[in-house]
Amino acid sequence: MGFLDSVLKRNSELEWLFDLDLAFDTSHRAYLKKMALETCINFIGRTISQSDFRFMNNGKRQLNDWHYLLNVRPNTDQSAADFWQKFIYELIDENEVLVILSDNNDLLIADSFTRVEYAVYPDIFKDVTVKDYTFQRSFKMNEVIYLSFNNEKLTKFMDGMFDDYADLFSRIMETSMRANQIRGTVSIDATQSLNEENRTKLQTFIDKLFNSFKNNSVAIVPKLKGFDYNEVQDGSNNGKSIEELTKLKRSLIDDVADILGIPSALIHGDLSEYETSIKAYVKFCVGPLVKKISDELNAKLIDKTEYLNGSRVEVRGVTEKELIENAEAVDKLVASGVFTRNEVRELFGAERSDNPELDKFVITKNYQSADSVEGGESE
């Protein structure tokens, strides 16, 4: 290291660049991984946070404490939208999420916990920690809301892919920086002896010259006799590396989106494929998540007897189609006599009406048999 130390000491800029190169790879690994996960997971979280949680009894909505907790204020520090967005983030990022009900009737998302599994008895959750507080008691499975996402933790599953992308990203970045770096040659009068003092002065002047070019958009340097600086232009890159970096980041997000079931066109805002993408997104990504949540809420918040008697927890507002955009289809469903108007209201996420007329089947003459339609004048 003696030779390397002497080289670095003679050129402070080279020493700085050497240190930067050592830290470059690690920082961009974290950047790429965080960027892809945040983009995709938060996209799903924002969608689920718009859900409307309804406690239904024989088709009628019931307003109770659970309605307030799930739709308005789950706890003292979070709104319902913030709560469900964090809920989805923990579920996907950590592969599981645990929600407990505190003694103050607050719904809290656990930051960490230990699960003790049993074969024939309910599992127990110990060391449940929320923020900086660890609960001393244990929670049984039937006392909590617990969901798992996949068989494997997402970040663990994707570590190998992220490493490969980070290596490729770093290589492209290095190539781009090298192609666009300032390069120049310095000519000096060789008749003067370069002793230690003169060499130090020369190096100091070159350092100042370099910094003036690097830190200022306009730099004025005095022209000295016996000292000539010429900058070397390198136009071989032509901006290709920046385009490659953009494509690489987009490709990484696409891979994460594919794993989570999000059409990449939605992530990148491609409106040309919006209708097809939103249908696939609702059916294959959001729909299964909504089903997981509704199943867990029905199992934990409603007992078996109440469920069999018509009580339900329904998650609405995400998977239903837009009513106004499908007005013509609504008319066809009712006019053909296939659905009542109350049934159509439920299909589009609206509550049933108390008007008994909306429970009757309506049919137009266009859908009656030919024999039942009167036509022409009687003789």
C-alpha cells in the first residue's frame, strides 16, 4: 500500500474518486431495491386504502364501533386510509401482517412479533411490539387479524435479482461517468526542474484549475507562460448511457410488478392500454387481496351463528365497476329481466333500497316472445 498511498497523496482528486468508487455499489443497490418495491407496493396500498368496509345484516348496513374503526379512525395516530396503506405494505413487504385490538379499543399494526405454532390449538403471538412498546401479554389467533401474502418473503425471494440489476446498473453508471468526465492535458516548460516544492505548487494549481471547471458553469483561468492546458473532448457516449439506465430501472419495476400481478402499463401511466390493464389489475391483483381481507374479517369479527344468519363483512369500492360508465349495461340487465334493480345496485357497490318496487323483475317488450307481442290493426 506504500506506493498507492504516495500516488493518492500527490493527487487529492484521485483520492476522492477512489473513495467514491468504494461506496458507489452499495448505495445504488439500496436505491434500486427501494425504488422498485416502493413504486409497486404503494400502488397497491393506495388502491386498497380506498375500500369501504361494510357490516351487513340481511342486506342492510349496520353502523357500529367496527364500522368506525375500519372506515374512519382505527387508532389515535392513523386515519383509515393511512392504516390500510400501511397494512398492505407490511403484508407484501414482510409477507405477513398482524393487527391487534388494544385495551383502549385501538386497532394497531404490529412492527414485530413472534409466532408460536401449534398443530391442533390456535397459534399464539408473543413479544408483540408496536413502535417502542412491547405488550407483555400473548395474543391467540382468534383474537387478532393476521394475514400472510405468499409462501416466501418478497424481499428474500428477489434479493438475487436485485443484486444482478445493481451490478449492471453500477457498470452502466461507471461507463457513463467515465465517458462524460472532464479530461485534459497539461504541458509545462521542461527546462525548469521539478523538485518537491515546484511539484507541490504545480499540483495545487492543477487542483484549483480542476475545481473551477467542476464547480462553476463559467470558469476563467489565467494563461501562464510555460503552462498550457488543453481539454480533450469525448463524444463517444452521445447520451446512450442515460437511456440505458432509464430502461434498466423500468425493467426492474416491470419484474416486480409482474410478480405482484400489476400490469406494467398502469405503473408507467400508459393510457393506451388502460382499460385492459385495469381489468387485469382488479381481477388478478386487487381482487385476491380483497378476498383475503374480507375472509379474515368475517372469520374474526363475526361468529359462525351470525354469519349463517346473514351477517357479513363486505369490502366494497375497489373491485366494482363504475356505474356511470356502464349505464347502458345496467339498463340491459334490468330490461331483460335477469336482475332486479336492487340486485344491480349491489353488483355496482350500492346499498339496497327499501322500496319494494326495486325487488320486482322488470322486462321490456323487446325481450318478450314473438307470440306475445301485438302488432298491426285488427280487422
